[in-house]
Amino acid sequence: MTQQTVLAIIQKYVSTTKALRANTAMFTAMLAERSVQDEALQRLWQERDELYDQWYNAAVCLRGMPEEYAALAIYEMEQLQDM
């Protein structure tokens, strides 16, 4: 696994984590105002499913990452907690 690949995996994990958080906030707000059957809410839910799949794939790749990159991955994850 090259450093470039590792950095791309870490970035994918971070970006999908942020996107899932934003999606959750939008979904929660829309759910309070709309029916579960609403088309926009259904699209948002589909987007959430796609984001979750991307996040999960990145998480699986992180588990198989060489140890020398683990510290960088942990650092980036800790930055997410501060948001």
C-alpha cells in the first residue's frame, strides 16, 4: 500500500464522516417538518445509505492499513472529534 493510497483512504474516511454528520442534521430537521414518504426525504435517505457504504469501505481499509500509517489515521480521526 503506497502512502498516496493510505492518504486517500484516510481522506475518504474523514470526508464521509463529515458528510454523514451533515446528512444526519438535515435529515433530522426535515423529518420534523415532513412525512417519511416525502420525496426529498427519501432522496436524503438514499444519499445517507450511499455515504454509509463509502464510510464503511474506508473504515475496513483503515483496519488493513500498515502500522506506520496508523498514527496519521488516528490523528485525523481525533480531529473529527473536535468538530
